[in-house]
Amino acid sequence: MTYQQTCIDGFPVGKMKSDMDKTLNETQQLTSNSLAMISQFLKYLSSIMNLTPEGTDHRGLLDSKDGVLPSWMSHQERKMLQDVEK
């Protein structure tokens, strides 16, 4: 049982109860759609900006212009390659 259903159950049978049920369902759908749109927008931004989600150890580096070190390599791997090249 959800809080929404508990709220609706508190109304006596009639127009007010059906109106509240309809309003809460529409609100739930709008909220769900809004969150889905935000999620898709963030995925799109991440893909074009090469970002990683917060809380990960990955750095959101762009590709190097000279093409020597790929952006998907970890900081340690980049450092090792740079040390070997010297």
C-alpha cells in the first residue's frame, strides 16, 4: 500500500475521492515524466561533454588533441606512459 492510496482511502466515496484519485495519479505521472526527461538530458550532456557520474573515481577528461594518450585511460596509466616516454 502506498501513501497515495492511504490518502485516497481517507476520503468518503464520491466525487471528491475520485477527483483526488485522478489528481494524484496525474501528479505521479507528471513527476515520473519529468524525472525521465531530466535523466535523459543528463545522459545526453554526459555523452557530448565526456562526463562521468559523480562519486566515481573516473576523471572526465577530454580526448588529447595530439592523440598520444587516450582519454579513457586512468591517471596512473597516463602517468606510467608519460614516464616511459621520457
